[in-house]
Amino acid sequence: MSWTRREFLELASAGAASMGLAACGAPARQQQDTSSDQPSSDTTSQTSDNVDLGEFKSLALDTKAWKYDKDNDVYYQLGLTYCLKPATTAYESLAIFVPGKFFTAEKKGDTYSCTVNEKAVVGGFTPSTAPILLPINSGTLSPQASPTKYGYDGLGTFLDAGCIYVYAGFRGRSAGYDSSTGSNELYPGGAPWPVVDLKAAIRYLRYNKDALPCDTSRVFSFGFSAGGGVSALLGSTGDAEAYKPYLDSIGAITHDAEGNAVSDAVFGSASWCPVTSFDTADASYEWSMGQFSTAGNRADGTWTVSLSQGLATDYATYINAMDLRDSDDSQLTLDESEGSVYTLGSYANQLLSILDESATNFVADTTFPYTYTPQRIDDPTFPGDPNLATARATEAAVAAAKQEAQSSSAEAQTEGTTDATESADGTTTTTTAMPMGTTQVQSTIYDTVQNYFAALNSDYWWINYNVSRQTVSISSLRDFSTHLCPAELAVPAFDAVDRSTKINQLFGIGEESTLHFDEIVGNRVAADADTYASLEGWDDSYATAWQDDLEKTDSLETDMATRVSLFNPLYFLSGTYEGYGTGSVAPHWRVNEGVFDTSTSLATAANLVLALRHFSGVEDVAYVPVWGQGHVMAERSGTANDNLLAWVASCCE
């Protein structure tokens, strides 16, 4: 039996309620028009007779305060506070970098008075068409400080393309103290403050649009990992009323000097390996990876393996209450298989098709011999803040020195050597022992594509390579996970039992720096506590730990469930959530992921893409799942920055 979208949403309401969803037959307000003719407006047409037209005058950009890098022809300003009541000026300020040709300048002492050169052309853009690029340079949602000094390294890639590059600071996953002022007062951090701060920065740019040589309606955000999740939030929550109390609390710009409302919607959102949608992140991880593992705290006899299995079932309930649909507009669902495991159905087939396509593209893209080396990064390296590069280098040096000191005390030390072992199947495994024997990096070399797939099928046949068609098909998600993408995070993966993860920090409140936040986990623990009590590792305090934390509110008296929603793009994109249609959604999207990523579920990016492809007003969604890559800035070919810029240019055509 087939269902219309409205019929499905009405039917889904009953199942959705138990999962913390609220179905709605129609959005709370109409989706805003985000077509290419009117992308994502600088301001709305509404005005108010009750606003103070001079309220944000102090945030006007000083056109006589530009600095100039003559060697590289770049104008820039640093330390521009973007709201009236910043909690911390170290983070709630930004820097702007402009291609020199876009300005006509007159030197005034150490600074330059700049006016827009309307006739200039840089990289195919003019001052009236140039986009703004907004990097989110924190994959772990550490706070992103506004630059305090200028450095050109890396900026040329973006400025030579004719883009305006804006490096905005924002608060991170925890509350903190403002080191720039020496204040002893703790400022709030965590969800949803990173998104709030970046929204305020976008409004600042639009308030000052007449002083900038660009089209401020064309703002592109981009980030990696949790930063990619923030980029997805910026793309799905433009002007959403739910953020208003937070924006008002920091004095974010609301209207221009004529009284027109100023928008924080973006034109395009790009992300690599986005980590987001924390309402279901734990359940999704167990469904896609955890339920197939018996390692760590998923070992038989532990209470956490029972929790893992329960969460996997909860994820199936969630999916079956959702309105995720395939290209034929058919609802995607999960069916129960043998052993009460939900690995069958159209939703599972959808994810398998993503993996099949990714592996097939890998065959087309790869020249053999092929060397596979597992890689992972925590933070991207987008330019703009030379202080950050120095800080990261110092952190790496300290970590390396600590490892070296520990190794030097060992009785035996090995120099850097590489041992290679060749197998009969045509693969070569190389193991490199680093100096002092601190780490080993293992790579495998496959001499032919046939040998690559033969090696994957060494224990039994689960992945098929059709030589004549050069296509690949995978038998099951279980086989893919156990062979190439095993669960590496403990259960729960994000809302840890001991509240020790970075996402527990994201939902901490003030001095309570880490808190439980996952209602699905909380409900499962409460329901099965009696069963868990007889299993290994259980502590009676766990029975109420989640519920206790879920009742806590932040500095604006917002409850935990709402804070989780404000960090979930699907809350604004899927009709089974109350927030559906309450934000202006970017018309252009780019989502890349390494399908070997064990830091989040494959379903995280897939669900985002599925929702976007059926959201009215979204013009294009470039989805690139990359085989053979994990938690990195995954690309099928070329470099991340070059491919990003090519995508930006295509969106602006």
C-alpha cells in the first residue's frame, strides 16, 4: 500500500511520539523561498515602526580601517566584534580578507580608506557577484578564536578565486573564561552557542553589505566532522525563531539602518564527514556498527551489549516513524530479520546502494597498484588564523616529546624501519616502526583490482566485483561493518556512561561541564534497568543518571531536549519533527564522507542527504561517499579546497 506524504505524516505521529518526535501534517510555517533568483536574502522585506534605526550603529564597519598586504594584494581587518553584548570578545569577533583588486584605496597613515571598485574582476567574480566563504575550522568543536594577527598562508587559494574570506570566531563545546579580558566570570558554551555565534557573524556581514565588495546573499559555510555538522545547521536553520532568545542575549543584529530585518540564512553548506543529529547518534551507531561487534564493552555478558542491541532496535523504530524517502518518493523503512535484528528493508537497501556506488567509483578512480593506509584527522586546516597553526604545532610537539620521553626509558628502542611481507594473493603489507618505537603505521599494497577484492573476500565471499561491468555489490551491512568499518567507539558512542565524550561536553551546562543528553538512551536504560542489573558492569546509579541530566536547563532556561533539537539539522528538515519548515534552508549543498569512517554512523550523512533531496527549495545536493577513506576530508580526486571552490563557482553560475 502506498501513502501520500500527508497521510504518512499523520500515520507516523503515533510512533514518533515515543521517540521524542512530534509529527505535523504541515510545517509550522511555510518553507521560505530559497530559489536561485532569490537565494537567501540579505534582508527580508518586512520593516517595523518600533525598531531603533540606530541600534546597531556601533557595529558599522569602518571603511577607513583596512590593513593592506602589498606583497599579496590583500586588504583585511581583524578583531571585528559582531554583536552588541558579546560573552567573550576573543571568540565573538571576526576577520575579513578581501582580494586587493576589489578595492580602490587611499592610504591614511597605517590604514587604508577603501571604496568598492565595481569594475574589478577576480577569478570570474566581480564585487557584485563575489561570494563569502565562512570556514568552521574545528572538527571537535573546540572554540574558534578570532585571529589576532595576520598571515597569508593558505588564503591565496580562496582569494585568487575571487571570494571574500571571513574567519569568524565562535564559542565551542564548553563554557569558559575570556582570556583576553582576564574575567573570572564563566561565559556559557556548548549547544547551541557555536551556531548562534556564527549566525550573529553572518548578520554582521549583511548589516555591512554596502561596505563590502561582494554579494552578501551568497554566504557559503563549510566544515569537517562536528564542524561539518555546524555547517549543516547553518544551512538548515536560516532565521529560525528557535534561536532568537540566544541571538537576542548577545545583541545580534536584527535589522539594518532602514529597519529591514537582517537574515542569517546561507546560500550553500558544505561538510566533510558531518557528525550531527545527536538525538539519534547513539542508536544509529549501534544499528550500523555496534550490534555487529563483540569487542570492548560489547562483549557477551555485559549490560552494555544488551544496551547496544536495544538501541539498534530503537533506531529501527525511529526510521520507521520518519519520512525519509528514495528517489521514487517511496518511504524508506527497516524490517526485522532473524534474531530480532532490523537489517532488512528499503532503508537498509538504500545504504547498501550508497556503498555499492562508492565502491564502483573507487574502481573507476583508482590506478593499481593501490596502497591503502588508514588515516584520520581531528581538525581541518582551513587558513585565516596563524595563531591556530602555531598552537596546533605546539600541541603536536608536546605530545611527540612526551611519547619520545616515554619510549626512551624503555630497554629496547628501534630505529625507523619498514618491513614488507608479500602474500600469495598479490598483496604486500608494510609495517613501519617509527623512531623510538612509539607508533606503527601499517599499509597494504594491492597489485591488481582483482587481488584487492580477493583479499576482502579472504574469509568468505561478501563483496562482488563484476569484471565486465566494473561494478561492485555488497551482500549486507553486517559484512561491510565487520570487514571494513567495525565499531571503534564504546557503547554509547556519544553519550558515554561516564559522560566523558566531547559530545557530553557539548551538552554540559556551566560548571557541570559534561552531561547526559540522549533521551533514547535514557529511556532504554530506564526501561531495562532490572535486566541490566544482573549483567556485568552495571551500577545502580546508572538507572536514573540520564533522566536526572535530561531535566536540567541552560543559562536561558532551555531544556535539554530543545538544545539537542537546536543541534539537529533534521529537526528543521524532516516533517516528523516540530521544527520542520521553520528555517530558511540553503538551496545548495555538498556532503562528502569517507565510508570507512568509524567516528559516526554511515546513516548520519545519508539521512541528511535524503531529507534535503525532498525539501522544497533545495536546488542541488552533491553527495560524495568515498570508498577507502575514513574520518578525513574525503574526496574522490583532487584537493578538498579546490573541489570546494569549483562547487562554489557552480552554485553561483
